[in-house]
Amino acid sequence: DTAVSQTPKYLVTQMGNDKSIKCEQNLGHDTMYWYKQDSKKFLKIMFSYNNKELIINETVPNRFSPKSPDKAHLNLHINSLELGDSAVYFCASSYLTSRNEQFFGPGTRLTVL
Amino acid sequence: AQTVTQSQPEMSVQEAETVTLSCTYDTSESNYYLFWYKQPPSRQMILVIRQEAYKQQNATENRFSVNFQKAAKSFSLKISDSQLGDTAMYFCAFMIGSGNTPLVFGKGTRLSVIA
């Protein structure tokens, strides 16, 4: 019973391609997040959705477009991939009364060649 | 803006010994939460311990405890009786207490437990 799942876990692609990463949570949470972990292991928020609505959009290139079809899903689509997009992308979710704990997915390692 | 600083990029400890990881933060908020997350080589992010800023009592979870000094904006993690499975990256993180806000992470400390 995976609480927060991401697909795929690994993604290798060529520069210029478009790719998507999917995230699903079965915890009944109302808020979902995308974080990026760079090659130096630094984690930074990219987007946050609450009840399917975008509430936080950090300074991320508009080649990155999140989509939340429902509260349990938050997908990340990336257009025109660049070498610098290589990173690990984590999805997370939380609920207001769950002591503010965020539950993380296993991460997707994206490698752009 | 909130910032989190972990001044020790790498640390090592002998098995069964105690180690303390440092974290300081900067904020003008009065209501916030602090966390320590562990990231083993599997890269899964695992919550180790959390602390509410309004609580004076330091949080403890089995072998893990924190030293929360609110005035000094310091939040260190103590790991007692270190085990090989504690080898991981440890991230200190901050969250504004209004709920469902993003985590702000420090740069991490790589901890190696040596047999």
C-alpha cells in the first residue's frame, strides 16, 4: 500500500524532448507538492496545489507545467527538456490536520542527455 | 524569507556512539514547525522527528532527540547509539505554521556510521 507513488522512477531522455512525471497519493490529502533535488542534493519547492488549485509557483521556467486532475493526482509535464533539468523530482502530499507532516514519494530521477 | 543552514556537510560516527547534527534557521514568523528528514541511499525521504515552535519541550523519537533553542534559532539533532542503518543524508527543514505550506530545506549533512 504505497502512500505516495510516482511514475516513472527513472527517466532518461534526449534534450529537447517533452516528458511527464505522474504522482498519486492514496492518503486523502488535500495538498500536493513538487520538489526538485539538484545534483548537490539541495531540495527546493517548485509547485504546490491545494484541492486541485495552484497555490505556490516558485520561480520555475514555464517549460514546467503541473496539472492536478483531482485531489489525489499531481502530474508534472516538462517541455523542451534541457541538460540542467537533470535532477530528482519528488512529489509530496499533506493534510491540514496531519500535524503538518508531508509524505514523500520515492522520487523520479530524470537524466537529460 | 526563511532560510535554513546546516553547517556540517559531512560527519562520521562510530557505531553505538552519539552524534549531533547542527541546524540554524532564520525567520520572522512566530508560528512554525521544524523537521529532520533522513534520506538513505534508496533516496526515499523519511521523517525522523518534528518540533512545534510553540512547544518548549524538546521532541524525542526513540534514539533521536532534538535540542530546540528558539531564541538562538537553533535546532540540532542528536542520534544516540548510532547504527549502520543511520547512514544517510539528513536534512533540517522549516515550515510556516499556517498549514500546508512548503518545506524550506537546509543543504543537508551526510552522516556515515562506521562499524
